[in-house]
Amino acid sequence: MNLPILTAVLLGLVLTPALADYHQQTDISKKISIGGGYQIMTINRKWLVASIEQKTNHGSWKTIWNYDTGFMATKVLPEKACYISIMNRTEMPSFDALPQLAAHIRNHQRSPTKEITFTLVKTIVRDLESYGPDTFSMCIGLTTYVAYEVHGPQFNLGSCIKLEVLQYLALTYCHNNNYV
Ligand SMILES: *[C@@H]1O[C@H](CO)[C@@H](O)[C@H](O)[C@H]1NC(C)=O
């Protein structure tokens, strides 16, 4: 083997993993049409953050799932509110399963098979930065609530808003009448 070829081979060995790493870090973005509007899913593999945003005529919302910090945050626009909660990893899809979820979207209306219900407590979140830059820039200036997961039948949930994420998971946020 002469020198230029050997160099090329060695360079190939060095570059291939570097390029593979680069592609793994690239954002994936997918736009999905959903009855009268659309949802956009973005996945950042480097930061282990996924976001799903819905825009329709009746309003819009965005939810950010940070698989690194273990927190999720949801902005609901007509309400100008941001709901921050712990991500329950036994109930949430795994980070690696997210592209699959988007691929399985059907054109016909389909209701999510899973639902997580939260009760909201209005709070001033002083360390908003600690939830990551995406959540910070999404929630800054909005009314922030901490959202606590609730299980079983609830009798005093008050008014709820149900967000259907990728036809897979319903996130239901309820204003607790006891705290409003
Ligand atoms: C997380 O989900 C599991 C399964 O639904 C549930 O048993 C558990 O109570 C949840 N954790 C919290 C903190 O709500």
C-alpha cells in the first residue's frame, strides 16, 4: 500500500464515526396534518429533547419533553400559561420511540390510547433556566403552573384542557378548584 492510499484509509476510519455522530445529533423535524391543522415534532438527539407543537384555528399549544432533565413543559396559548411537570418515564414514550410515533399517524381522526391527567397549582417558578433553554424561552413571561399527575377518579378537577399529542398520548391539565 502506498502512502496516499494508506492516508485515505486512515482518514476514512477517523471521519466515518465523526460523521455518524454528527448525523445522530441533527434535529429531526416532522410535520403531521391533524384535523384542521398540524402538529410539528422536533427531536434533538444531542440534547435529548423533543417538542411537539400544534397549530389549529382554535388555538395552539406546544409541549417540550426533556429526557435529559426528566421534566416536561407545556405552553397553552389562548391561556398564556405554561405547565411544568415531572416526566413519568413509565407512562411517557421512550425517547427512541418518538420517530416511530410520528410515522404511525393516520389521516383519519383517532383518539389517543394513553392519557395522563394533571392538576395544576399556580406558582412563580424562580429557576426557570434550570429546566433547559427551550423551556425557558417558551415559558418566560407566561403564567407558570406546576402540574402534578393524578390517578384514578377525581371529583374536584375543575376545568380541564386536553391536548392530543401525535394521536398517541392525551395530556389533560385541570385547574384544581381548591387552589384557583
Ligand atoms: C408514574 O406512572 C405509574 C404508572 O402509571 C404510576 O403508578 C405512578 O404513580 C406514576 N408516578 C407519579 C409520580 O405519578
